[in-house]
Amino acid sequence: MDFTEYPLLLIFVVSVAVVLAAGEIGRRLARRPKARHGDNISTLEAAILGLLALMISFTFAMSLSRYEARREAILVEANAIGTTALRARLLPAPHNKEVLTLLRNYVQIHLDMTQSVHSTPDLNASVAKSNAVQEALWQQAKAVAAKDNAMVPTGIFIQSLNETIDDQEKFLSAALHRIPDIVLVALYAIAAVSIGFAGYAAGLDVQRSHVPVAIMGVLICVVILLIQDIDRPTSGFVHVSRQPMIDAAASLSSYSE
């Protein structure tokens, strides 16, 4: 099961339905004549809710660290592209013009990659275009080095170009690595069991309302949805800022050829 293939709204509706159904099942089981009463039910309820809190904190920390990795990857890559563009302006003509044109195309490809959700074929196509631009840039570097292999400006340009190529892999690694689906499945399963126990405990006490259990179930689903939202950099309400790459594109467009 791949959670990224489904809209967040659909996941939220289904998760709320499943969790509330678990609470209702627990309440009805408690209303049976042979239902067990005792302090052990409250102990189990507290234990499973504690486990759920631990899982949520663990998963939230995981998603937040990946979010920060994506943000850092975009910033580092934008800085590397900007440095490469600055050093490209030191190259002799016509290589300086050709390199700047290629870098503009390169930035636009990466802006498109961070703008919206891409299917696997679309993402692979974008990566192939980016690799083609990298190869063209490297051919320009080879041509310049064949004419003049001096450390300045050819050497420093090649150095920054290497960093730009390496930073793409860091960006793709940060963008593609997400919370494993098995962790999210376990989180939803523990949430359903927790609300089930809470519903069972509420059903044993005739004076205890079932409404707080339902509210708690909805809030738990909201928190889990937030975790998944953070883990999706190009969809939902939480986005990784593209501003560093936008600034790099603006700088490149301002450079005269």
C-alpha cells in the first residue's frame, strides 16, 4: 500500500470512519451482559494510549527531520547553481553564453520538480532531462578545459559544476525518502485499537459519555494526517519553500550573455 497515491482528504475521511467504528465496536462489546468489568480495562486503555502517544511522537519527529532535509537540500542546490552561474560568466565566449542558457533550463526543470506532485514516470522523465542538461554542461567544461586548463577560471567552474551535479542526488534522495508505509499502517492500527479500548471503557460506565471518545479519535486522525502532510513536500497544507530556487532563477535571468 502506497499512501502517497491517495489524496490526503480521502485518507482522513477513511481513517476517521475506521477509528470511530472501532470506538463504537468497543462500546457495543462493553454493553454485552457478559462484558468484563474491572480495573484492568482502565490499565489497558492507559497503556495503549501511551503507546499511541509514543508512536505519534516518533513518527512526527521522523517526518519533521525529512522535511528539514528537503528544505536544506533545496537551499544547498540553489546556492551551488548560483555559484556555478557566477563562475560561468568568467569563461571565454561562446562557452559562457551556452553554459548560462543550460543553467537556466536546469533551474526550470528543478522548479517544476518541486512545484507539484509527480507520478513515477513523470519524475523519471524530469530526472532524465536534468541529467541531459548536466551532460551538456560537462561537455562545455571539457571544451573549455581543452582550450585553457588554468585553475582560474576553468578550474573553479569545474569544481562548482561538480558540486551542482552532486547536490542533485542529495535533493532527489531527500525528496524521495518518506516515512515507510508500514509505519503509517502500524500507527493507524494502534489508533484504532486505542479508540476501541476507550470505547469499551466508556461503554462499561453508563455515566460516561461516548462523545469525548469520538472527539479524541478525530483529533488523533488529524495529528496523523498532519504527519503525512509534512511528509509530502509538494501537496497538502505544509510545503517546502521553493524560494531559494526561485531566487536562483531570477539571478540567472538577470545575467547578461
